[in-house]
Amino acid sequence: MLKINNLHVKLEEEDKQILKGLSLEVPAGEVHAIMGPNGSGKSTLSYVLSGRDGYEVTGGEATLDGESLLDMEPEERAAAGLFLAFQYPVEIPGVGNMTFLRTAVNAQRKARGEEELSSGEFLKVVRAKAAELQISPEMLKRPVNVGFSGGEKKRNEILQMAMLEPRMCIMDETDSGLDVDAMRLVSEGVNALRSPDRSFLVITHYQRLLNHIQPDVVHIMSNGRIIKSGGPELALEVEENGYGDLLAEAG
Ligand code: ADP
Ligand code: MG
Ligand code: MG
């Protein structure tokens, strides 16, 4: 599924190396978590995988099902099955949530050479998935994320994910403002969408989030690379002792 090999990334603007040989593999059906001290490069990794401007890949590679992601345009990445949920969801005034979703779904189908969904077909699917996620028809009509509460934005993100049916979901959850309810939404969303041919990479500062999601593998990131990987117990170790021992061990 997702394979990252010896990835090196620097900022375009400054001569600053942020990812320094990061390697990671997430097999189909698994949920992996990345934890690590602030400034390790966790968000940079998710931005680079999404194709955001401002970063220069100076070495290494990232592939999804054997296809090189780093050469693709952002919409090609989505068509290949990559989904990125960001810590700060974009607000799009003037564009209804449903219209946005339909555009995203049809753009993905088009890039895959599939036929677009008719508005009737789309409505049927979006209503069913929204109901499952307890998203009201009213919220489907509002402009994308405008005036949404933190919890509503999270719900909406899970709805986008459910509609696009990605193979690989990357979620970057920072320490900023995920309250207990929002955390429960995220974990329930992930758990509901888990399947043998879908993988997740959940980036988080919260050990608590991982109590609900139960990752298969936990990776600890520091200074631009993965310094240790293990089972869920690694997250508990961080919760109890912080990163100090792990960083010292890694040298
Ligand atoms: P994390 O998500 O693990 O906290 P980040 O990926 O946000 O880490 O940042 C890694 C390092 O790169 C930090 O030192 C941060 O200050 C720096 N950095 C990231 N993006 C930029 C940018 N656009 N301009 C300047 N510094 C940046
Ligand atoms: Mg940070
Ligand atoms: Mg971050």
C-alpha cells in the first residue's frame, strides 16, 4: 500500500532540511499512528504527501500501490486513492457542502475514467452516508465548513472520507483543540471506515486518541525520521514517560 523510502525534504524558501531519511510502510488494512515531539516534521510529511507547494523533495520516494506519489498532481493523488484530512479544514464561503462533495467525487471518478454520478445517484449516496454519521440535511446545504463547530468540521471530514472511499487516509491531528467529543468522532469515523483494503496513517500528539482507534503499529518520529516503531504499547510508554528515553535511546 503506502511505502515511503528514505524521504528527504527541505523547505523551498530556506535552506532547512526537515525530513531526513524517513522510511515507513503501511500495509493494506492496517492503521498506523505517528507520534513525536513538536517540530519533528509530522505535518511536513502530510503536506509533502498531499503535494502542497513550498517543499522540495531532495531524496527518497513515496509510492501508493507501487505508483510514485511525488510526481503526481494533487488531484491525481486523490484519484489514486489518497485522502488527507488536515488539522485546519478549509472554509469555502459561497460553496454548499453538497456541491463541494459532488464536485470532489466526480473529479475523482473522471480522473479514474469512470462515469460521473447523476445528481439523483449522488443524493442517494450522500444522504445515506450523512445519516450514518448523524450529519443533518441542513449541514449538507451550508457553505463548506463556514461557521461549523470543531465537532461539525470533524464530522464533515469523516463524511468527505466516506464519500471518496480512499484506499489510504492520512490524518494530521494536532494538540490544538480536539476536545473529547471531537476525538470520539474521529476515532468512531476511523473505526467505521476500517476495512481490509483501506489503510490509515494517523498523526497525533494524543496518546488518548489511540486508546479509541487501537492502531496496529505506532511510530515515533523525531528530527525528521522514524526513530522507533512498535505496537500500541509504545503510545502508552510515551504517555507515561514522555519522549525523553526514546530520544536518548535513538541517540
Ligand atoms: P510537527 O508537525 O511535528 O510539529 P512540522 O512539520 O510542523 O512539525 O515542522 C517541522 C519543522 O519545520 C519545525 O522546525 C518547523 O518550524 C519547520 N517548518 C515547517 N514548515 C515551515 C515553513 N513553511 N517555514 C518555516 N519553517 C517551517
Ligand atoms: Mg507542530
Ligand atoms: Mg504538526
